[in-house]
Amino acid sequence: MAKDGSIKRLAKEWTLMGSLTASGLPAAIYALQNSLLQISYRNLDSLTFSMLNQTKIFFTALFTYIILRQRQSIQQTGALFLLIMAAVLLSIGEGTSKASSTGDPEQILFYGIVPVLVASVLSGLASALCQWASQVKKHSSYLMTVEMSIVGSLCLLASTSKSPDGEAIRRHGFFYGWTPLTLIPVVANAVGGILVGLVTSLAGGVRKGFVIVSALLVTAMLQFLFEGKPPSVYCLVALPLVI
């Protein structure tokens, strides 16, 4: 922002109400979404989680139509239908295959599948709101990233007063359990937030979603390399559908 000379102009134009309208609501939604994703991480393998998480593309398309009246082509509608088929297949397969090994299918369903699907709904809504702020309100994507980071951090800090994680932080300290490797997802998410803001404003939320599906192949490869765990039959059938 300093490089392109927009800081002074944005400082003069900035208002609290405008900031809350453009960035506050999506930030609060993303904060809740991230909390749900953390719950789901613990109960699903990384590839299944990543594929179910892509259902946010469907909900992004739904909310961009509701908010922006942006229609999808026949090809895009067909692709979204394949995505929902894959999500249903994974949900059924994950429950049955996990049930035999863990003996607790309800744990997988209510603490793995349901949280990630609810998070996908929230992600679709927030993505559509961000696209509205970027394309209709012409809100700077860099400024939006800063505002959303601040509001999201405040929401998460407020949630620590009652949550189990907040109790753990008070007991052990904020950086308890951190290692140098912890910085990798932190930095990657920070850089990704800026890139996602730019892509959303230039290409829209649905196209952004279709592009990042390529990360599924990377997830499958890394899961096998680090965990030695090959994808299940349900994952192998669902993966090409999602792609």
C-alpha cells in the first residue's frame, strides 16, 4: 500500500461504518469458520477434509447469486453438481469406513463432517460478501485484509474467555507447544490471505475456488509421504469428481 501510494488516500476516505460493513461481518464469519475447521481437523484425515472443504465452492456460487445476482454457466453448474456428488460420497464413505476402525461413527459425523460442511456454508457467504465489497464497493483488497485480520483477531480473542483453548492458553501460555515448523502454516495462511483477497477481487470467489482445487493433489501426495497413509477407495473415487 505504501508502494502504490494508496495509504494517504485510504486514510482520508476510511470510516468505521464503511470498514465494518465491508470487512467486519466477513471477518467475524471467517473467525467462526476457522474455529469449526480446527474441530474438523482433529477428526478427519487431511485428504478427506480437503475434499469436503471444497464444497465451499458450491455455497460461494449460491451466495454470489443471492447477493450479486451472478449466474453460473451450464458447465459450471454441472461441475458444482459433481462436487456435491463427491461430498455425499465422502460423507457416506467416511462414516462407514471409519466406523469399523474407530467404533465411533458419531464422532466422525458430528465432530468431523458436520463442522467442515457448516464451515463451507460460512466460507461461501463470507467470500460472496468480500466479492461484493471488492467489486461493488471498490474496497481495497489490501485494506480489507488488514481490517479482517484485526476484526478476526478480536473475535478469536473474545472467544478465548469461554473456550477450552482459551483455558489452555491461560494455563500454559500462548506459545505453548510451538516449534519452528509451526511458523510454516502461520506464514502460509498470512500470505494466502493477501493472495486470496487479490484473486477474489479480480476473478471472483467461484473461479478462486476452482483454481485452488489443484491443492488436493498436493494434499494426497503429502499425506502419503508424511503419514504413509494411502487414500481410501471412497477418496480415490471422489477425488476425480472434485477435480
